Amino acid sequence: MLLDALTIIVASLTVATVAGPTAVLENKPSTSIVSVSGVAQLQALSAVPSSQVSDFVSQNPHIVRDLLSAPPPAAQVGGWWASLSDSDRRNLTLGAPELIGNLDGVPYVVRNDANRRQLRSTIRELELEGLNAGRAIAAQNLQRLNMLYSIADALGPTTANPPRSLISLDTHDAGKVAIVLGDLDTADYVSYLIPGMFITVEGNVVEWADTAARLYDEQVSWLSLLAEAGANVALETVATVAWIGYQTPHLLNVGSLDLAYEGRDAIAATIDGLQTLRGENQPFISLLAHSYGSTAALLALEQDTVVDALAMIGSPGSPAQSIHELNVRGDVFVGEAVWDPIPNSSFFGSDPGSTAYGARVMSVAGAVDVITHRVLASSTGHNEYFSPGTESMRNLALIGIDKGELVTDGSQRDAGRTLALVL
């Protein structure tokens, strides 16, 4: 049985001897798996005998936690994964699903399989533990179970169309999750829904996945309409991501940027992972960010993260003073609903809705669509931007498929936003 004292090879050379819990390199000093980090720790873990990976991980859960709290860059993870044999990949996926399912740089199909396995096994474990647990443990398990049941509900049946993939899963504390509708490996357009205050996995993941599904359907409908009108030679594809990758704030901590920095780092890692896996075949990437989530997105885009479009709705701003400080290749949009007290507050240092900021206005007031002739509802207050049938959802869908010319701004110019602009 492997214990913390297990020592294994860090370098990618052949193991000379394996005796009991120790693996030693010929002519190289051995290094304890618990004393290294990053890719070296991944290399060390992959050297654990296949029959002992699961036991080692269960006895040393802090190793997985440490790796996921400060993961190596996606390019390094991808290189490590590519260097493994098929059997090593299979053994790690089976023995350490929590780790493999959440490492950016590992293929999404593998992460989905690993996370679904982790979800099922954690549910079974908590259900069995609850039968014999004391009252306090039973209550704690029930809350955690409810969160996991919500994730299972959000994933829906395996026959869901479009397919839903579980590419990120944290089953601890308040949890984190990312559910994809469509295929991230091939989609021409990828849109990430970034949540703000009060959005939790347990309470909102089903609703958040449904919102991503509505966005997916709206984008597919627009692409079909554009293809029929001759705008595209071939029908393009989309993927939308219901992303809850950081702990969103509540009333007691929303005044701090601490959680926004956590969101910044998670967004940066997520985008880096997608861009690394797609290689030369890069999709059009958009961040559709609400409320405090827009602050997290802005912080990421002020640094090294680069995307093609950004839409901010109900945004309290960020330290960036204009769009010129953001790494966005295309347009930056801002939407503000009536009776929403958050926009224009400049709470975190800027007002994205100000003329000086330079973002394009995205109307959320409701209108009749000049192209489809649908009556579009208005968004009122802080939490109706994603409501079905709204002008807000129409515009978010178009931003995500790089059709900014058709995004309405509430001015007289909207009468001329016909398909002729993109044909």
C-alpha cells in the first residue's frame, strides 16, 4: 500500500527498480511525490504503478487539491498528457478522475468521462455514508448531495441534443462546474456565460445550463438563417458553456475584489485550455459576463487573456478605464437595463457604460426585430438579461457568432440592421 512516504521518479526516464513503496531512478536521486509540484508532480503521479493509483490518490487527497489549486499551464499539461501511453492515460483517468477531469490541457472528451465518473462515485459514496452517519454529518452530506443532484439534472440524459459535456467539476464546499452544449473541439464559435452575484451550483446550475441551451438554440437559428440567405458557404457550428468556475459573492462580500481575482484566474486558465487544445484551428471566443462576473472577466482581459468579443451586462466595472486596456480582438459591448442599480455605479473603478469607456451599446430595452419580425421583450432590473425572448438574449447570441453589425443599440440606426449588412 502506498503512503505519503512513496518516492518516485520525477524525470521522464525509465524506472530502474520498484521495491515496495519506493521507485528509484538508476543513477538519479529519487524525489518524493509530495515534495514536487506542477508538471513534475504530474510526471511523478503517472509513474505510480497502475494498480495503486486509486489507493494512492485516496490516501493523499491533498496532492490532487494542490495540483488543482495551482495547476500547470495548459500547454505543459497537454505535453505531459501526450507523452503518456494509452494505458497510462486510462489508468490515471480511472484512478484519479477528479484530477484528470479538471486539468486544462487534457482533451475534453477525457475530462467529461472522468468528471461524470467522479460525479457518480461521489453521489454513491455520500448516499452510503449517509445511512450510517451522525446527524451533523448527514446534514452536511445532504447539502452536498443536493448540489451533485443539481449537476446531474443539469446534464440531463445521455441522449440530450445537443450533447452536454461536464468539463469541470468541484464537488467540495460550494462547488464549481462547467457544462458545455455542443462540441468544444470543433465549434466555430464558443461562448462562455460568466455569472455574477448569488449564482451557486446547488441553486442555479440547472437554470444556468438552460440559459446556455437557449443561447445555443438562438445562435444555431441565426446561423441557419444566415446560411439560407447566402452569408455562409457552409453552416457553421457553436458551443456554449454554462460556466460557474469561481465562487460568486453574496451580500456580505460583494464589496471586495477577492472573489473577482479568483474568477479572473479561473477564466484565464479556461481560455488558455481551449486555445491550447484547438491549436491552429482557433474558434471565435466570446465572454458574455453578468454583474460581478463582468468584473472578473475584465480583470482577466486586462492581463494576458485574449478573446474575440466581450459583452458586459449589469456591470459594476473594473480598474480598466477603457476598452483599449482590454485584450479583445473585436468589439466590446455593454448592456444596461432600466431599474438596474449596478451599472453606472463605477463601484470597482470604472463605468463601462460611459462614452469615454468606448464600449458599444447593446440594447436590452425590447423592440421588434427588423429581421425576424419577432417582438422582443425588455429586460428590467438586474436579473432579467437572460430571460427568454428578450432583446438582450438576441444581441448576446449575435455577439457570440461575430455578427456585431446586427446588434441593436436602441437608436434609429437599428432600422437598417438587416441581413444586407453581413451578406
